[in-house]
Amino acid sequence: MTPSTRPVSRNADPARPFRVGLIGYGLAGSAFHAPLIATTPGLRLDAVVTANPDRRAQLHREHPDARAVDTPEQLLADPDALDLVVIASPNRTHVPLARAAMEAGLATVVDKPLAATAAEALELCELAESHGTLLTVFQNRRWDGDFLTAARLVREGALGRVHRFESRFERFRPKPKPGWRELADPAEVGGTLYDLGSHLVDQALALFGPVETVYAEIDVRRDGAVVDDDAFLALTHADGTRSHLWTSAVTPLVGPRLRVLGDRAGYVKSGMDPQEADLRAGRRPDGTAPWGADDPASYGTLGTDETAAPLPTDPGDYPAFYAGVAAALADPGTPPPVDPRDAVATLAVLEAARASAATGTAVRLG
């Protein structure tokens, strides 16, 4: 998005926080978006769309100042009461709700994936540009401590010329759980490829840029499963770097979270960033305690077989996303924390991965 196309802030009073309406209070809304919004200076969680009585009770306990709203239509009926809409509802709703929010003139955050297809994502980007409206995508894994550390090492040249990037989001869930992510209808945008694969591809593109070819193996492994639960992607970037990406629900012994290999040194890191577990446990980045710090026992290793040594992990920083949103709302010249056109590129890779797995051959992009 071109920041100059956006109008000045809707907020005429710089002392007033930007009012946020959150659509969805399931795991994404309650554990990720709501606590990050509520602890970001300059933002106020004003309204949450959920008709579920249990989730309404949870909302009242966790955010007593936020009003509950039954439907997205009710939320958007009075756009002057809000400055920002955050869409954390099931994937099938992302495109219609984002379109409705932007047509109401509201800045919009959409949880990943932005859309089911690159074409739909591009349409949303063009709609945002034509309306002069902020649009961004919640790619929070860009602020995982392990990824921030790897990105810094690449940026500083500590690894030399990187030739291979390996990245995994693996877990062991041998039985499918009820929910829309396990439904076969393509409109649901379920399965692990579009769920965790959206993070893996986004990180690879953020580190090494555009992709020229995609090869993928995508499978349904679990008894009773009807959507993909095991995927491997091999990407060849325009700069020659190769990214090997794994996402799986059937991995009883997980591999390293990251391995980055250059012609001078490598970096390998195991274990997950602690921020998701902390948020799900009810801890908040409110300044009362350090946030995003990795357990020293989980630090990665930097060097070669002869020189390898532990490397402290840079602190994770999920709060940076909404701090970036607040900055972009306050100053239309400030770019959003995630360019929505990055999501278009990610979805193009995921679509190519599906095509590759169907044919057993590599697919060339562009």
C-alpha cells in the first residue's frame, strides 16, 4: 500500500486512543489480538463481536470496559464509533468482512491468511488503496525471537552468504480436533498449509525475497482427517537461496525450529518462541515483567562444527505489531507493520505449492 494514499487520521483528538472493534473472540481474538490491543499505548479495545454466552462472560472478565456486539453487521453499522476493525474470525469470513470494513472507511487488520487466494488478496489491497484506507495482516511470527535473531544475523552478515534456510512448525496431534480448520470445504481455508504454512512462507519471503520456483509435498496422514496435515515446501528464491519449510500435525519428534546455513557460519535453534504460551496462559505484555525472553536452555547455536557456541535469543516482540498499527493510524505517512501485498506474495507461493503437490513437479512463479 502507498501510505500517501491514506487520508489523515479519523481521530481528531490526539489525546484520545484509537477505538478498536474486534471481530471474533475465539483463540485468535481472546489470546492474541485482545491482550495486545489492550496493552498498546494509543489503542483502546472498544467493542468485540461474539454472540457466544461463554465468550461474552470471558470478555467481561478479561476486558470489562469493552462492549459486546452480536454481529459484524451491528459493529459496522456505526463506523464513526470506531477507528480500526480487527478481523479474527474464521478464515472464510476474512474477505467479506475486510471488504465491508474498508467500504465503511475503517482501517483494517486481518488475521492470516488474508484470503483464500492471491487474487482475492490483491482485490483487497486494491480496495484499500482506492479508499485510502489502512490495511495490514497479522503476521505475528515475524516478531518471534528466533526469527528476529536469524534476521539480524543475516542482516549483519554473520553467516556470510546464506544458501539454505530451514524452518519448521511441527507438532504431534494424531487425532483431528473438531472445528472449521478440519473441514474439507475449500471455502473454509483449513489445513496446515494455509494455517502454519502462511507463517513459514511469510518468514522466508521476508528474509530472502521473491520466489522463482516451488516444489511441495502435501498429505493427509491422520485417520479421519479430510484436510492436509503434513506438508513440505522447497522454495528457490531469486537470489539463489533455497528455503525448506515443514508444517505438520503428525510429528512425534520435532526437528529444529530454524537452521540457517551460510558460507561462513550457521545458526540452529530449537524450541518455540514463548510468547504464544504466555498469552494463552493469561500473561500480558503490560510492562510489569520482561516480555518475550527465551529460556537460556533453549538458546540456539551459532558458528561451525569447530567454533559453535550458544547465542542468546533476541527477545520476541509481538507488541511491535500493534505499536506499528497505532503509529500508522496516527501518521498516514507511516507504513503499516506488514504490507498487505506481502500476503499476496505468500498466497501465490501457497497456491503454487498446491499445484506442485498435485502434479509432482516444481512450479515456476512469475
